[in-house]
Amino acid sequence: MDGMLPQTGAPYMPHSPHGGQMQHTLRQSISSVGTGLHTGARITLRLSPAPENTGIVFRREDRNDLPPLAARYDTVVDTRLSTVLGHDPQADASTRIATVEHLMAALAGCGIDNVFIDVNGPEIPVFDGSAAEFVFLIECAGIRPQAAPRRNIYISRTVRVEDGDAYAELSPATEPGLLIDISIDFPAAAIGQQRYTAQMDSRHFHRQLSAARTFVLQPEIEHLHAIGLARGGSLDNAIVVSGDHVLNPTGLRHPDEFVRHKVLDAIGDLHLAGGVIHGRLRGHKLGHTLNNRLLRKLFADQANWRTTPDATPARVPHIKAA
């Protein structure tokens, strides 16, 4: 099912005099409490303003022995069930921060460049399984422009990663911004084949994507429970599909909510680039693993990207941890 191509809306962020947009942070701190999807634990989340050029930085309040963790593609240590950040891929799972993708998508959709994120557990609360409640928190805290220009990453040449018939690809675009064209194909009749194409901006993210929830096939739930995961999962924070049926009493928020959520995930995963990507993202059956592989391949060669609209290559953007 094709997503409707919307009119381009104006993003929140004003343009900087340097040709780009200004960085943004929150006006004030804000906290909320939710349940971890996999641990089932009650987790407190706090978002706080951060200085210019800080980037997005996670901190474990319950682990004073762990240093701050920059939200960056090269700090991703696991992508099997969610996007997981950590200092060391070999370290115990209790030192990590899991399920960051929905919060990262909300930060991207709201244009937040610099923020401290404090949690007292090993994952981000799932809330309703979408990015909507994170967007609500950000809007309640308020958004404040800063003096430094944003980091813009322009795709110079096509980069592609594959896994069987699944693929993710970034290629140059003729206009600024991110054009997304993503398709999925699931054997469950309730999902089937869906496709979504849109030019991303803040307005479109808020209205069309932020409320799209994560989903799971019913047979997968038993397996996850057997290995001690999805302890906090319920019909309140995920769409559960059994064959041609959606088991949630309230049904779907969009007829193509499944592919919209895949787009939401991709936006969150790409926000780990350390800047705003300008180009075209195409993908089929993509997920967190392909999204992360795509960023790693992109930044492996400076000829793949640049930080200005001209063809001058530049260094990978650096995020300073607090």
C-alpha cells in the first residue's frame, strides 16, 4: 500500500546564516516513567537541555560506574530486536541502553540536536510502542534554538547494503532533505506487502508517522517469552498480528501502520549519523541491522558524503560526550 506523498511542511528550525539550520535543544528538563519492553521494569526517563555541539548523550543514573554514552552509529552494539547502545560489544547487557530507536525518531522529527537522556535502567520505556509520547514530552519541555549551525550530511554517491532480498540504500538527491521510499513484505495476511514514500519534514513526521506502533507476530511472542524477553509487552504497546487478524481491540491507527513504523524506525536509526542526512533512502524489508550497516558503510569512505552542498568531502562529524 502506497503512503500518500504530502505537501512539504516547514520544519521547526530556522536557517543559520552559514547555510544550513541552527542546532536546537530543549527549553527545560522533563521526566516521565514507563515500562521497559523487554525487561518489564519500571523505568524513569529524563530529558534535559545540553550545550551546543554536545549531541545526543545517554546516561545511566543507576550505574555511576558507566561514563556517558554518545548516541552514534558506532556505539551500536546490538540490533537483533532493537537498536542497543553500549561502550563495549563484549560487555554485559546490563551496561547497555536498549530500544532507543523510537526516542531517537522523536528527537529527529522534532529537530533536537543536543540533549542529555538519563535513565535508571538498561532500556528506554516503550510507552505505547510509537514515538508519539516522546514527541509529547519534547513539546511539553519546549524547543530552544542555539547559536551553532546544524551538522548537515549530504549523500555524494550511492551506498547500499543487502541481506538476501532485503536491502537499504542511500543515494544523492536533487533537493535538500530526506526522501524515503520503503517497502515491506510479511507472510501474515494482516500485513502483506506495503510501501511508503514521502519527503520527510517535521510536520509530516508528527502527523503521519509519530503514532505508528511497533508490531509483532503472535508466534514470535512465545519465543521471546521463552528467552526472557518482551516481559513488558502488551496490546497497549504493540500491534499483535495472528494470520489475517490484528488482535488489538482498537485496531490500527493507519491501514498501513506496519510500514509507517518501519519508516519511523529508520528515521530513528539514521539520527545516529550525528547530523541531518540529505539524500534518498530506499529500502525493502529493512530493519535495525541493515540501518546500522548502512551508516557504517556510508562513513567508511569520505567520498560517500559531504557536509556542504558542494562536492567537498569532510570528516565524520564528532559528537562530544558530556
